[in-house]
Amino acid sequence: MPLDATDRGTPLVEMRDMRKSFGGIHAVDGVTLNLYPGEVVGVLGHNGAGKSVLMKMLSGALPRDGGQIFVNGEEAHIHNPRDARNYRIETIYQYLALADNLDAASNLFLGRELVTSTGLVDDAKMEAETRRIMARLNPNFQRFHTPVAGLSGGQRQSVAISRAVYFNAKILIMDEPTAALGVEETAMVAKLIDELKAQGLGIFLIDHDIHQVKALCDRASVMKNGRLVGTVKVDEVSEDDILGMIILGKKPEKGLA
């Protein structure tokens, strides 16, 4: 578990007073959140609560109307996904954005292929690097020559996560990483997340499943109608407490972080 806020120092990332409107609708209205190294913060709320819009502003997929983003205590200027990657922010979408016809190595280096001194794609080097990063994150992964269309959901998550980590991500945005996975594969993803935490990465986890948030997250931030209801330490609140925040916009009496 992360340390108390007073002991954690500078956040890995902090969003202050974030705002985004579509027409007259305030999709995100003055939201402030932070994330520390080695921590998973769940971002919850009903459909339309604003959680995905908030994370898209952090990832550079949407411009913000107001607010500031700080990375390691310094203001970050994020206007597009390339800017976000320069600040070592990567997004792993629910549908993973993998090329189904390509194998793990080709997906890991898609658009960033390694080349030989003669300018040819270095398939051997890319496979060796893929094996090296997979050995850190998912040592049981062996299907290096299988198109990712033939991989299980958990194995596909391994490829997507490995791609982000290989290119030095320190802040991950994960969109429902266990959606549609079975029990065994969900456990595999949980193990991957634990490994990422141990390596000092910070993760924002967008999810609807309160049980998974309780299992995977250190803190949970709940949004309702574009506003932040509150942030809680998940081990100090019940699932009913979190449900009350989502449905009623009611803060619990304990566990606020």
C-alpha cells in the first residue's frame, strides 16, 4: 500500500481543476486528482460521469478547456498523444489497439521498428527485446510467433502492457483491463499490475467493476455528473461505500484520501 499523503512527496502526476465542456454540458467540472509512484488509483463513475473524458485530457486525446497537469511537480504541456508520451504517459485501451495479424514483437514495435545498419527491419533484435521485456512482466508467455488474434485476452494485455513499459512509460492509463476476461486471466492481469507497481509505475485504472477496484487499486476516485465526489483508500471503505458514492454522490464517513 502507498504511504500516507504526508509521506509520499511529489506526485507522479497531478491534475488540478480540470475542465471540459461539450456545448452547454460540463463533462468535467473542476476535478483535481493525483497519482504517486507504485500506486493504482481507480477512476469510477456511471456512464457519462466524466471519467473517460478526464483521462483523455491527460493522454492528450482531448484538449482541455481549463486546468493544469503536473508531472513530477513540473507543469506539463500536453496537447496531443505525442506530447503525453514525451511525459512518459501511455494509455492501454480496453480494445488494446493491437494489430491482430502481427505477432507480439511486431506489435510491440509497431511504428517504432528497430532497424539494422543497412536500414532493414531487424526482426531478430525485436524478438529478443520482446522476450526480454516479457520475461520481466509475464515469464510464462511463450507464444512469440503467434498472431495476437490467436492469443488469449490476458496474453493480449501482456503484449499491450509490455509495449508501454518497453518505451519507458511511468504513468499508465488502463481502460477496464479485466473486462470480458475469465477468472484465470483476470488473475494474470492483476499479477501484471502488481509487477508494474513494484517497478514504480503509477496507474490510473478506469473501471465499472467495484470488486475489481477493491482488488486492484490503492485508492479510488469517484466522479458523478462531471464532478469529483471524493477519493478514498479502498482498504478503509466497503463496496457499499463506493457504490453510494457512484449512485448517490455521497462521501463515506471514513477512508477519504
